[in-house]
Amino acid sequence: MNILEIENFFGNSSFFFLFISMISYWIGLIFNLKFFGFGRLSMICANFSLLSLFILRWKESGHFPLSNLYESLMFLSWSFSTFHLILENVEFSQENISKNLFSIGQQMNQNLTSFVVADNSKKQDFVKQPKNSFLGQPALWLTSLTSPPALFTNAFATFSLPNEMQHSASLVPALQSNWLMMHVTVMILSYSALICGSLLSIAFLIFSQNLDMNFLSKKNISFTKLMNSPSNVSQQDEFLTSVAYSSLKAEFTSVENVISLENSLSTKDLFIDEIQKSKNIDESREDRQVISTKQKFAEKLDNLSYRILGIGFPLLTIGILSGAVWANEAWGSYWSWDPKETWALATWFVFAIYLHTRLTKGWSGKKPAIIASLGFVTVWICFLGVNLLGEGLHSYGFFK
């Protein structure tokens, strides 16, 4: 088994594991299944397969394997999988912390609910089963969004590029420099971060279509003020009244005591009225909870997008500066307005505007997300469109 066959094995294995990972996330999301880490394990295997592929090609060619479009796309796929694993690890860590902090409160809430509906004859009429919600597993949402880019770039490199472009070749004199690893690696890492962040911004725009996202700029409203509002206090009093009534009724174990209790409270209809009020309060509270969950998830998307783009923008800046130094060393000019350089500068300006609006203008929510969505298009044009269709120093000539 020669080294080319081993390279093909790792390349095909990476596609297989990425495909299994994406399908696992999507199935878990659509059917609201409990996540057992199968998708995460597949993503780790794909990341390892791609890393092994790069090590083998590096050993075979004698230079860092970023000299053609195939290697660049595979490195971009590896970068996507790396950011995916980091994001997944952060999200699952936060979910585990939240579960540990609120497990006692949730258990108390379940006990209270069971206590209120202790009467088996009324349980079927007044117990509302919890609704299944896609938002019950936000980490699965995020991983379902970030796994497809890794698969699609890998599939394009493996199945769309001709075989002669997939083979490792010797470097041209201009690329025989230590700047190759510095410049190209940083640029592709910046592309992966900017694409992931922009993708989350697009998801934010989709999720927040029917939501009032003004809460992102009104975070000074305290939770205490909300809980102490007159309407909320009134609803709490009604709920506590029904709970107190149910607890008093549970103390009477004989039929005679129950009848005497209901007669002493004037009429039997009072029991039905109180439970109906409690049911209406629960339904309104559940509706508010669903809206609040959607808003929190949209806010999470907005914050994560901002943080990831905050990582990608400095990497893009470093990549452009290192490319200018390398261009002066190789071609005698820092900037020649090559199509790749022009689109890289346009991409830099788009995300500079995004960060400027968030840092100095205090924007959040839909307006900066629209700017990031525009950046999603410019990044792909800069990375792939110019390389395939443009005429310049960075063109790979796929369609020539």
C-alpha cells in the first residue's frame, strides 16, 4: 500500500465521517432525540483524517501542503471542523453547567406540579403535557449549522476538482518561501471563522423574523421589576390560591370530609373555577416561556456570531499584512490590485464596518447581522470565486 493509496483512504474517510456527523446532528435535531455524542465522535474522526492527510502530503512533497486549490479546500474543511468542535465543546459545557445549577429547581417544580394534580380523577383533564421543541437542544442547532460547510467544501474538493489538481506538485519559485505557511494558513483560518460567524448571523436573521429583538438593547430592565409587575403578582396570587386549595383538599382522605369542605367554601363550582384559572395561567406562562426561549436562542446566535467574527477579523488583518510583505519579497510590490487582493480588501472593509457598528455605535441584532450576511458572500467570492474565475496571480485556472 503506497502513500497515494493511504492519502486517498484518509481523504475518503474524512468525507465519510463528515457526512455521518452532519446526518447525526440533523436527525437528532429533527426528531428531538437525546444527543449521545455520535456526531461529535464522527467529527473528531474527520478532523483526525484530514490532519493525517496533510501530514502525509507534507512528507511526500517536502513543503507545507497548501500549494493548490484541492489542498486549500481540504484545509478549509479541517478549519471548519476545528471551529465546530470548539463551538460544540463550549456550548455543551454551558448546557451542563446550567443543568447542574437548575436541577434542584426543576425537581421542585416537578414535585409542585405533581402535588397540584394529586387528584387522579382530575389529572387527565388538567395536566398539560410538555411540548416538544426544536429549541430544547440549542447546541444541536449550532452544530447542525456549522457541520455542513465542512462537508460541502470537502465534497467539492474530492468530487468536483479534476484528478490532476488533486495531486501534490512542486512549488513555483514565487511560492518557495517560509511565508507560505504563515500567510496561507492564517488566511484560510480567517475565512473559516468569518464564514462560520456569518452563517450564525444568517441563522439569527431567520430565527428573529417574527420576534421583537429590541430586548437586545434593553438589558437594563431588571428581572425583579418584571416579576413585581401588578399583572404578574395577580397571576401569582391566583396560582397560589389554587395550590393552597388543592393542598387543603388533599388533607381530607374521606369522601365525607371532601364534601363538607366543598360545601363550606360555598359551592362546588369554585373548585372548577380555581383550577381553570390555574390552567389559563399555566398556558399564558407557557406561551411567554416559548417566546422567551426563542429570544434567548436568537441572542445566543447573535453573541456567538459576534465573538467568532471577532476572531476572524484579526486573522484576516494579519493574513493581508503578511501577504503584502510576501508579495514585496516575491514580486517587488506590496500591493498590485490583483483580484484576490481587491476582494480581500473588500472583505476586510465589510467586517470592519460590522465591528465598528457593534463596538462604537452599540448596534446589536438585525442591523449588524445583515452586514455579516453580506460578508458571507464576499468571503466566498474572495476565496473561491476569484480563484476559479478571476485572472490574476492567485488564480488556479480550474475553468481554463
